[in-house]
Amino acid sequence: MTTSTQTRPSVRKAAHVRARSEKSSVGLGLRMRRHWQLYAMLALPLIWLAIFAYWPMYGVIIAFKDYNVVSGILGSPWAGMKHFDRFVESYQFWRLIRNTVFLHVYELVATFPLPIILALCLNTVRKKWFSRSAQLITYAPHFISTVVVVGLIVVLTNPSTGVANRIIGLFGLGPVDFMGDAGLFRHLYVWSGAWQTMGFAAIIYLAALTSVPPELHEAAIVDGASRLRRMWHIDLPAIVPVAVILLILNIGSILSVGFEKVLLMQNNLNLDTAEVIDTYVYKIGLASAVPQFSYATAIGLFRSVIGLVLLVVANTFARRFAKSSLW
């Protein structure tokens, strides 16, 4: 009996190895013919990716040229690292880096835990009607366009007729120009974004919580564990791998913020803190009287390279310490 039990794992392992060798011996062409429907479905996304993500990379070379429309990309003279040196040595460099990094880090610290907390709370609610109502209320803002959200912010914070200033007036305080105060720009941007994205971002955590076996909670209840203890020791570890992956992606985009929303919330009064790399690239590359295509492309490439380096570093640390990573 013992001998047969010991031989079962070896038999299963041998069968698994044989199956893998048979699968590897089948050529790619034969696999494509057998499962052509799956490859046909994969073709459209790959074509889209090639056209809109990889083909435009050809234009990146203008960051190393003095590009002009008449000569074209290939005919423009090479400039080497001239535009990168110009950006690093400009008086705008540190201000743009500081504004972009501070805004993204503030947004990451303030909003990253909120979907996790919301998902954990919704997962422990016993009343299904309350859980579904809360999900609907928190999901809805995600489907409001950025233009409408900024419009709501402008209306609500208007110094003359805004609801926020009316409430402040009840306490005998004067009107506050929220949109014109550079010190309040980051707070308005981050917390309005938290309101808009928190509910929808919680979906992926709720999906991860569905993989938790109910037997774990039942055993914890028998052992006398409270709801908070079960949330901490059972639910939270189940979503840690997902949270780590999302955190890595957020760190990789530390020099990228919501371009549309920042641009819509900008004005001459709050520009000291509202000007970020994305909006600066847009203004000098497209919105200026004399567009500087090469300079704008160099700044965008600089931002992308820094983001890639941060992504690799964050992934390395996550794989070493959290045992979870993108690759």
C-alpha cells in the first residue's frame, strides 16, 4: 500500500513531463491551424497595438534632430542630445519635476488605499441591498467625463455663487477663490479624483476577494475571530498581490498625471503648482505660436525613460520583498 502511494506522484510527474514534451513537439503552424479562431481574435488587438503604439515610435527620432516640417523626419539635421541638455538646464526643469512628482505622490498616497478599504468594507456587508446600493453610488462618478467633473468643481467653488463659499459664509468667513489659489490646486485635484475613481478601482479588489474560500471565514468564526481580525488576516492577504502589481504600475507613471484634468483646472493664478510635464509638453509642442516639435518630443522621451527605470526598480523590489511582480 505504501509503495503504490509513493509511486503515484512520480507517475503523475512523468505523465506531466510527457504531455509537455508532446505539446512542445507540435509546431506553431499546426497549433494555429487547430485553434485559428483564438488567433483570429488575437490578431485585431495586435494590429491595433502595432499601428497606434509601436509605429508612432518611429517619430521619436525627432528628439535627436532639429526637426522642421519642410525637410521631414529623415531630412532634418541631427542635433544629438541638444534638446535634452536644453531641458535639463532650463529654469523650468526643477519646477516641472517638483510639481509633477509631488502631485503624483500626493495622489498615490491619498487615493491608493481608498479602493482597498472600500472593497474590504463592501465584502463584509451582510445586507446585499446595501452593498449593491453602495457599489452603484461609488461606481457612478467614474462614468462622468473629466470635463464635467472640472465644470462641477468650478461651479461648486465659485467665489460668488459656489456652494462651498456659501457654507464658509455661514461661519462668518470671507469667500475663498479655490481655483485661483495655487496652494489649494493639489487638494482639489487629488480629492476630486478620489471621489471619481475610488468606486471603480475597488472592482478589481472585490474580484480578488471572491477567491477567498468561505471555509477560512467559517473556521475563523468558530475560533472566535472578530470581523476586523478576519478582514486583517484573511481578506487583506488575498488582495496583496493585486495591490502590489497596481502599485508597481503607479510608480512607473510617477512623471505622468492626468493631462486633461490638470490642463482644464489650470489658470494664470495657480500655474506655479499646476504646471506639470504633460501640460508643458503640450503647450510648447502644439499650443505655442512656433511649435517646438523636437524639444517637446525630447521632454516626452525623457519622462518615458525615467518611468521605465522606476518601473523596473519597483518590480525588482516587489519581487524580492513582496514575492509578487509583473514579471
